[in-house]
Amino acid sequence: MQVRHAEYHRQTRETDIRLSINLDASGDSQVKTGIGFFDHMLDQVARHGLFDLSVDAMGDLHIDDHHLVEDTGIALGKVFSEAVGDKRGIRRYGWAVVPLDEALVLVSLDLSGRGGYFGELGDMDERVGQFSTSLVSEFYRAFAVSAGVTLHVRTLCGQNTHHVIEASFKAFARALREAVTMDERVVGVPSTKGVL
């Protein structure tokens, strides 16, 4: 089996981000963004996706956390897409419904090549720690467009903002893991078009 690993560097006047991902790994992570709660969420992606993930991100946090979170989503989408490759033999679709105490979040996605984010996360507190919660959707949108993934995220229930966001990241990771899983019954690219 080919090694599904990729590295990516994104540098702008606002951010400098280096990432690497191995899709067929054990869930180890080395994440440093300067935003504690965001680091915790990216750790969830690695652990529950069983991806080895390294993120070293710096940005203009003296302004706010928007540029860093959005650009990390873009960079993660790029490195993920490169690691997946031509999509031969993968399951393509993934979904998960993950509980975290009172919160329950559904994520469904398609490695379609047509990136789009469609989310309903519900009412949340403005911040968790130093993290602006409005950026959850910005991160998912940036990832989906950059990776060419159709991504749906729905909060089915939940009151605690931390729980809702964390459940969404865990479900996101598990859905990605399912979608990139190789299936020996899949011949070529899983599409009647023959390409994704």
C-alpha cells in the first residue's frame, strides 16, 4: 500500500503554518498554534481520526485569532487532499454521531472534490478560553473548500459550548477516518464518473 503522507507550508503576511499528516497511523499529534483550545481540538482530529498530525502555526494573535484559525483550516485541507491522493480504493463517504455528555453532534462528509460546508452548530457562548467560537464554522469552511470535501455538521442537542465544539471535532475526525479507509471491494475511484 502506498504511504499516504504529506507536508504543507503556508506563509502569508498574517500567518506562518507548517503541517504534516499521515493518514495511516496511530493518532499521535504535535500541535502548537498559540490558542490552547484550538490545539486541543486539533489533537482530537489526530486521535480520533488515527492520523499522525503535526501543526506548527504562528499568526497575528495580537489582532485576534481569526486569521490563524482560518489559515490552519486552509492548510489542513491542502495537506489532507494531497495525502489522500487520487482516491482510488477509498470509501469516499464518512459519517459519525458523537456524544459528549449532554451534547450530540452529527458529521457527514463526502470526498467529492466539490468543497462546501453546511453547518448548524446552534447557539454558543462567544468564547471558550481564548478561542472565538464563531471560528469553528470558519475552520470547517476553510478546510472543506481547500480539501474539496462536502461537509455537513449538525448539533442535534447540547447546551455546553465546550462539549458541542469538542463533539463536533471528534465526529469530524471519525468521519474523515471512515472516508479515507481503503476498501478492497472498491475498484478504482468510487464514482460513476471515474474521477473525483
